Amino acid sequence: MARFIFFTGGVVSSLGKGLASAALGSVLQTRGFKVRLRKLDPYINVDPGTMSPYQHGEVYVTDDGAETDLDLGHYERFTAVSSRQSDNVTTGRIYSDVIARERRGDYLGATIQVIPHITDAIKEFALGDVTDEDFILCEVGGTIGDIESLPFIEAIRQLGNELGRGGAMFIHVTLLPYIPAAGELKTKPTQHSVKELQGAGIQPDVLLCRADREIPEAERRKIALFCNVRRDAVIPALDVDSIYRVPITYHEEGLDKQVLDHFGLEAPSPDLSRWEKVVERVTKPEGEVTIAIVGKYTGLQDAYKSLGEALTHGGIANNVKVNLDWIDSEVFEREDAVDYLEKVNGILVPGGFGERGAEGKISAVKFARERNVPYFGICFGMQMAVVETARHLAGIAGAGSTEFGPCDDELVGLMTEWERDGVVEKRSVDTDMGGTMRLGAFEAHLAPESKISEVYGTDVISERHRHRYEVNPTFEAALTDAGMVISGKSPDGVLPEVVEIPDHPWFIGVQFHPELKSRPFDPHPLFSSFIAAAVDKARLV
Ligand code: GLN
């Protein structure tokens, strides 16, 4: 039977609860347990798919096509367990399900209330879709004290009772701020946040205390005393040089032992050599390369969380540090790209939406193509690469994307239907914006002898998608004549999935998001290959 570990956060947001549960999940895995991670998000959007990346960071897409919180990316990167639709829910989804049931008459005339109807729906979700997992690590988004998260806190409180101590455990992630004038780490905010949690009926079993320096013994004892936890259950979670060191430090501080003791379990010691190797590579690189990421949301790196991580993984594969140079593409609409791109070893145009900055991205593609700088286009970055080739090499001056309104030559256009596993999925210009993209894992067939099949070492791949528009296959001949090959297609041979320019050191555009499937201990081949090309480029300079 699965045991549940609930993570809550206190004092401030951004304490890295997602990372904490991912890292603990990984340690438990290496002790022989099967884990699954999920997140309950208190905001009212039905999913983060329609939220601006500036507000919420990246939208992480699962194989089965859910648009989810970026913490699910941490979960996958640390545990390699593929997340599912059933691993992320929001207040919006819970309420819309409950309201739909009410409209169907499922409640037989009852008055629908937060307790028990909303909390029941949350519990159903938290407990649902569990098979043979030993542990479900379940994070509640937000910070204790938020009005939005109250029903979730109440639901996990009820679960604590229903599952009993042998079935549920509560870990509270909190902050000990350092006050320079006093020269001390302060415990009061933690005490207040635990009081708030206790007021909601939850006694934490473990406090995971974020701090920027060692927590003195006296402070640990004080926290234990005032927060009603054992001294051993006050676990320091200090800042580290690489996030991939976190599983190692948690084990050293005894977090996994607390979990096993709580549930009365014994298990072999963990084998953390995988993480030791990753940390060794990340902290002691033998060289460095600089990659320009030319995008729109460059002011907030969380908007491209998985991308930044995947590039780091590419560095791990090549034993180099990857410096990321985030450039807002709009600058190329005012200034010469040369000034910004001359010194970089690779250029990447990531996923994106809308017309703003698109011409700047096209300029970046042109620079990479003409100067033989390795170019990696992801989703929108592939679409803009196709437009660039069409305009400047195939002589199709009016080439554009219908995403920006009508254009003379629709190199990129809205596709209204496609096939997945033999079933046709449809959409139209009038469909809702939420949840209507081509989403989730789709297979692609790669052309033999192509660069892309060499990179993957196979001809059939499956990668995750999130887009409304597609490269228009009717222009294939024109693009081929101009030197750009469509080297990957949907299994029915209709939709272009990969383009490449064979006569260039490394120029690949992909319609999917490979960054979502890269792992630190198993870097994605496209990122390994792209960084290898950047290393070559750096050597040539
Ligand atoms: N805006 C483009 C589309 O919808 C690309 C999306 C993306 O890059 N994820 O097709």
C-alpha cells in the first residue's frame, strides 16, 4: 500500500518545495522504493496552460498531454518517473469537476460546500491513480496562511487522520533568515508558520529548514521545542552549489532516515553515486561554452526552466560549463545581431508564442546560418528557421506564420486535425485557448542518413509537443531545393517534425520540446550533440 508524504511550505514562497520533494523521492528510489510525485496547486486557473510564463514560469507538458506546473519537471529530472495527468491539479480543476457533478445531479440535492465536497474531490485526486508505488510524495503549492490553499490543507489534514501515522507523514519546508545586525539565524518566522499549520490541525513530522549557513545546535533545539517536533526531525537544508547535490545533502542530514523511522521501515543504504558523478561534472568542468538563448521571456529564467537544465545536462555530457546568455529577441529589431552574437558558441531559439520579437528571432537564425554557428530551434524556433530559409534562400519573400495574422505565403499555419494512436483530434480557429494545442507525446519518424537520426541513434522517436501551428508541408520541395531538409515527420508522413540544413556544421529545428525529457544523469542526445558542436565551434575561434 502506498504511503503518503505531504509537503507544505512556510514563511515565504520560492523555498524550493518542489526540488525538496523531488530530491527526497530520488533518495527513496535509491533505497529500493517505487515513488511517484504529484502537486496540488491552489490557484484558480484550470491548468497553467493559459498563464503567462512571466507569472508562472514554464508550462511543463507530460507524455499524456497535461499542461502542468514546472515542479513536475523537477520531479521527472530527479526521479525519471514520467508524470501523468493525474499528478497535478488546481483549485480551478477541482471546482469545475465538482460543479459539473452538481449540474449532472450527482449530489442528489445536497448543498455543495467546501467541506466536504471540495475537500472530498481533493482527497479523491490525491489518492487516485495509484498502483504499486511505495511512496506518493504530494506537494501543496503556495505558503501556509494563503487563503487559496485552505481547502487543500484541510484535505491533507483529513487524509492524515484517515490514513493514520502508518500511511501519512507531513514535511514542512521553512526558512531561517539570517539577520546581519544580530549576527543570527532567526527561528521566529518558522515558529509562526508551524503555529499556523498546527492551527489548521496539522502537526508536522519533519521541518526542513532552509538557511544560507549552518544552523547552530541551540537553534535546532529551540525550533524542536517550540514547534513540537523531535530534535532529529529538524533537518537543515542549506544552500548548495548545485541543485543536484540536494539528494546527497538530504541523506547526510538524515531526511530519508526520518521517513523510514516514521513509517517503521528498513531499507538498504542509498546508492547516491549517480548524483556524486553529476555533481562532480557540474562543479569541475574542463572548459566552457556560451549559448545565446534568443527568446521573449528572457527576464524570468523560470520561464525556460527545463531548457536551462537541459543545456546544463548537455554540458555534463561534454564535461563543460554552459554559460547561458539570455537575449531578448526584440533587440535585433533595433540593433545589429553581430554585436550580441559574435562571441557565442551556439544559438538557440526556444518555444514561444505571438508576433512580438519574431522578426528578431529570424535575424538570429540568419546570423547562425550565415556564420556557421550551431543553431538549435525548438518549436517556435524551428518555425522561425523555416521562415528564414524560405525568405532568404528559397526566394519566398512573403513567407510568414498565420499565427501573426494573414500572410502571402503560409510557411507555418494552423493545423485543424491530426492523428494520435489512430484517433483523429480536431481543432478550429474558434476553439478555446485552454488545452487545445497539439499536446503531449507523439511519435516521429526520422529520415535515415540524416543528422537527426545520427544524433538519436534511431529512426523512431517519441517527444512531447505543445503548439497550435505546424510547418506547412506543401513547401517541402521549395525548402529542400534551398538546402533545408525535412528530416523528421509524423508517422503518417504529413507533419514536419524536424528540419535540418545538411550543409551547416549543426543546424537543427524540432517541432517538439526535447528539453522536457532530459535528465542530469541521462542528458538528452540533442542537447549533448548541440553542446558538442558548440565546443567544436569554441575550439575553432
Ligand atoms: N506559437 C507556436 C505554435 O503555437 C509555437 C509554440 C511553441 O513554441 N511551443 O505553434
